[in-house]
Amino acid sequence: MENILVIGGGLMGTSATWKLVERGAKVTLIEKQAENYTNGSSYGTARISRSLGPKKDIFSYVHNKTVKEIIKLIAFLNTENPKQKHSIEEIYSTAPVSYLFSKNDYAEIDKFKFKKQKNDYRKASPNSAFRKFGMTIPENTLLVREMRQFSGTINPTELIKKLRLGIKQKGGQIKYNQEVISLEKKEDYFEVEILNTKTKKTRKLKAQKVVVAAGAYTVSILNQFAPYFNKVITPKKVVQSFLKITDTRFEQLTEEEQKAILNAQPFFSQIGKQYFSMIEKLEKDSSPIFKAGGHQMRRNIRNLDKVWTDAPRKKELKWIKKQFRKYFEMLEIYLTKKEIEVVESYNCVYTETRSKIPLVTNIFNKYGSLDTNIVVIGGMSGIGAKGCLAYGSIGADLLLGKKGKSKKMYRKAVKAFGNPSVNLYTKGVKRGRLF
């Protein structure tokens, strides 16, 4: 019998597994895909990493907690194998993060209390944005720029590699190409039926405790144990594009213009469909590859297994490309449609709760009893990467029954991400917004 079985080898699953083995638990992590996966929200090399928020903001907390946990992970890996050096710079690319707000959000922004945060954050109106940041922003908007160490982007692919290495060095097991067919609770253990996607053979595993961190597949995995979960989290597809300025046009940009582009990425608009862009790949003497999309351009999914290869909607791709051009116009860089090259576009899949607040929680079984031997981590709504190791820490503590945490913000986060059947914790949180 397995002691603890973690289902899902993305950022949330590997983070939870690492925190469990770090605490001395015997853990097996199973992943549906091969070691080099192509599907899932953890795919790629860049997610926005940011800590901007009002005082005592839980999302600022999970970012800062994750930074501390990654520093600990890097130290462990370097101690275990001094010949193979690991660096936090392989995971974080520190860069200014620019946010565009509507004037309707001014009251919320005042809660950030910038004057008390030294020089980490600066804000500018349309009259001062060009002088301060070299950007021309629309009327009735406000630009905020965050300039903190480890704010910028986080590389989920690289972090997963290091987490997996740490798991193995701590004695944990990782098994790939293992698809969960069913999860049932017996008298005092869980029975998990697994399909080997290579051999097509099935087998059943027994586990005392289980973590479900399977992203969009969480609902189907919990169908027998907790069928109500299909009303708790919902998979949504979000189109993302990888774009670049054509090399010919990029070579025409001055050194100052190229520098301005780097200084204004990542960019996250809090207006409307919430356009975002960040640098996915940067090579010397070449146009950067940008990842761009609309954070709130979310659509229902008809076929979860097929959505990964479905062609994105042309209307959404057109919108992304238009916003991409508008962003460069703020930098006084004007591009024609032909000067923007589409490298790739795909459907990214998020899971979201009604409140848009992630879940790290024990759950009720189909009979209405709370089971403390199972934890679900999900509903990340596209904001999970920056706080992955905080979510993993909370999940590990819940599963191991550790309640001795004294820090107030930790307790606040545990409550906020707690059981959805008790409280969805929507008070004070705007739908899909930063704050």
C-alpha cells in the first residue's frame, strides 16, 4: 500500500509532493503524460510573477512564500550535489511588472499604500506616464510599475524539473504515463485504478492518503468520491499566442526602443478582457518571443481530451494581435499587421471556482462526511504559478495534520483557500481581478 499518492505532476502536484517528502513522508507522484509533457497549464517557460496588492493581501503572501520556498529548494539541491550548481535565476527573470488600471479602480489602488512601500512601486497618470516610464497611456487610466526582486516572470518548466529532482533525492517516487481511471474510498484506504498509457494495462493501487492536483481532470477523478465537485471547479480554455516583431522590423528599432520594450514587460491590463503579455524567450540580437492573451477570455470546454489540439478561435487571435499592437503604441513604437509574426497559438486550460479563489482543501465524500485523508489543490484560475509552493505547503500541512503554524498570514491563506462547501470566501475579492 502506498503511504501518500499524489495525482498530477504539474506545478501544484510537484509542489505538494516536494513539501510532503521534505517533511519526511513516503510519497508516490503519478502523472498522466510522459516526463516531457505538452498539455496542461504548467506548460511553457514564462508566467507573470508579481506581489502587488493591498496590505495583508493573500496573493502577495503566496508569491513571497513561494520565493522563500524556492530559495530553500535551491539550497538543498546544491548541498546534495555540489558539482551540479542550481540557481534561482534559472527560475525567476526579474523585471519591472507594469499594470494598467481604469480610473474606476482608483479607490482600490489607494489601498496599496504606495508611500509605505519604499521605492518598490511607482504609479503614473496619463500626464506623467511618459516622463516616468516612457509610455503613453489612455486617458482615465493609471499605470503602476512594480520593481521588486523576483517579480517579473517565473519559469514553470524549469521549476518542475528542480522539484522533481528534489523529490527523487528525498526518496519520493515519480511515475509517468499513469492515467487515473477511478478513485474510490474503501473502509480505511483509497483505491485508485490506473491505466498505463503506453502498455494500455490497468492496475489498482491502495493509498492511505491522496492529493488530487490534476488540473482540468480533477472533476472527473473525483466523480465517484465527491460528485458534487463538478459544481465547485470548472475547466475553461483561454487562448494564448506567441508573437514576435519580424526580425527586419526589430533591427530597425533603436537601442533605446529595444530597451524600452524590455522595461515594460511583463504587462498586465486590469481593464476589460485583461490583456497580458510577457517575454517567453529572449535571445541575443533577435526579436523576443512574447506570450500574449486575455486573462478573462475564457470559454467552456466541450471535449477536454481534444481541447489541447483544437485550433484557437480566429476572432480571439485577432483581438490578441490588436492588443499587442496597441501595447507597442504606448511605447511610441508603431507596427503594421505584417510586422507581427505569429509563432504559435494554443488553448491553455485553467480551472476556476465561482469566486475565482483557488482551493487547497480537504473535501466531503459523496455521503457528506469530511475526509481529512484527501486534499484537493485546484481552481487556480491562471494565477497559480506564482504561489505554487505556498499552495503545496498548505496542502502538505492539511494532509499531515499539522496545525501549529503561528503566522497570521499563513492562517489567513489557509482559511481563504479552505473548504468550498463551507465558504467560498468571496468577501472583498473582485471577480477575476488582481485585488
